[in-house]
Amino acid sequence: MIKAVIFDLDGTLLNRDASVQKFIGDQYERMKNWLGHIPKELYTFRFIELDSRGYVWKDKVYQQLIAELNIKGITWEVLLQDYLLEFKNYCVPFPNLISMLEALKEKSILLGVITNGRGQFQLDNIVALRIEKYFETILISEWEGMKKPNHEIFDNALKQLNVLANESVYVGDHPENDIKAARRVGMKTIWKKDIYWNDVKADFIIEDLSEIPLIIEKLKGEGDSRMIKKFDLQNMDKVRALFDLQRVSYLIEAKLINFFDIPPLKESMEELMESKETFYGYFEGDELAGAISYTIDDRELTICRMVVHPKHFRKGIAQALLTFIEKEHPDLLVFKVSTGKNNTPAKNLYLRNGFKLVLDMEVVPGLLISNFEKRGE
């Protein structure tokens, strides 16, 4: 079930190319006393070229313009300040921006923004577009102390919206900073086509913002087939699926940690059926894509297994299962889990969910296990 849509700003909601073109042309006219000796076309062309679609900060752009075009009587600091104060007055939205956001709100979809850039500058542009009221959260890289494609800025947005990655969609124009980064944390992605890039691997590709509500409606319809359900260890078909899943999953971990005597790899189906652990499975339709098991002793929960089928990697399934278990048991004092010290993907999952490394221990010669704990809130 899709509960949230998070957007990039520049090139996705804000037509930055058109906005820059409008701003720099008007800046030339307002500063003509100092810029008049330069052809307007040259000034605007060089600014846009040096700006590199926003990836070069304007202090460097204006310093280069001053030196290159022999601008006298005005400093680059003054031109930069003019940019910071005035750009918001030239913001051009992409077509159907407001109607798209209103359509999503009518569907009770939570909305957010993750954008790289300077804090107040980007917020001013969002306000200028008159769209700030639609968003439950707005994360701007300067204020967050991190920027896309860092997964943490996506994780923070999801936490603020209180949704899972697989319940969310990210819409952006940049192949690396937006699409690949969002897919890495398990979000569905929509690429807003951009003439500067080709062959972008996203779940959906659009040319107009008006296409987004239809995509979300489609995804919401699919949501019923993706769910987490408690496992019945007396159902032979389901146990067979779990048995096969954990073998293929633990074989990958075995290769990562260079240890092939992991207990679930040596377990028989009969032993699995007799397990005292509680199991939950993540299903896509009738297919078992992932599973988690745990035991509870007093008010301590120990995660015993976390497995995801390789063909379902990077869909946020492990994250969904972990979050589900924590929400199922909000009254517990401690959550514990162990994994191979060299199993970096698993360790990163637990660390970004608030688990703390408490001990690395050698359980058998050559096998180091990392033990994690998380205190209940």
C-alpha cells in the first residue's frame, strides 16, 4: 500500500532551467549600469554555462563572470546577494504542479520533499511556488547536514512521515541522486524525463506531473497483494517455501562471511517445523519474498533469522519486516540481533534503525559475530 510520495525540487517540481533564464535576463537589465558593456546574450549564456544546472554554487559563478567579462564597479558579492534575494521571484513551476499535489492529497497520500541546496534559498523557492502547505516534511541538504544520494536523508524523511520505504514513492529527475539513491533504500521510483540523461532505470517514467496520480492509484491497487503475515509452520507448502528461501538467502551470507556451517543451512524441514521461533513472512501475492523470526524472553526480543530472496533485494523488505516486528511489540525493553561481522548489508540495516553494536565475538575459529541491541522507547 502506497502511503507517501516524496519529491525532488529542481528539475522535478521547479522548472529550474526556465527560472534561471528569467532571472539572469532580468538581473542583467537591473544591473545594466555595470553590465551594459557586455552583450546580454553573452552574459546570460555564460551564467547558465558556468552554473552547470545548479551544481556549481553561485559565488564561483559570479567570480568567474567578473574576471572573464571585465565587470567593473560592482562586486561578485553584490551579484550573489541579488541572486539569493531575487531568484525566488522568478520561479517557474512545471505544468500541472498544483493540480497534481491536490489530487494526491485527495487520496490521503502523505507528501514530502528532499532537495539538495542551501536551506533558506530552497525553502524560499518552495514558498514562491505556493506549495509548502502540501508537504508534511521538507528536508534540505544544508539544514540536514547531508545530501542526496546519502541514504540517511531518505531514511530521515521516511521516519518523519512514519512510513516504510516500500510504502513510498520518490519522484526525481537525476539518475544517481534521485532514482538510484531512492531505489537503494527500497522506494518505488518515478523518473521525470530530462533531456540530459538517457536509459534511466526507474519503476515508472513520466513526461508530465499530471501522470503521477494515476501511477499512485495503480500502485495502491497493487498494495493489497504485498503484505506481512504470520507463518503457519504446520502448512507444508508454506514451510517448503520458507525452507527454500532461507537456504538461498543464507548461502549468500555464507559467502559474505566465508563460513558455510550456518545452522539454518544444516536444518531439515522437520526441524524447521518444530522450531519454537515466531515467524512472519513478507508476501508479494502468493510468493514468499522475505521472512523474519524471533523469540521473546521476559521483555527481550531476539531476532533469530532475517532472510530475503536475492531477486527481491533492494525493495526494502528487510526494513519492512524489522519495522513491523518493532511496531508489533512496542512494550518490549530490548531488541537483540546478531549477524556475521563481514555481513555489511545486514549491519548497516540494524545500525540505521537505531541498533548499537555491543560486542564482536569469535563463536568458532575463524567466525566473528557482531551482536547488536536496541533499547525500547
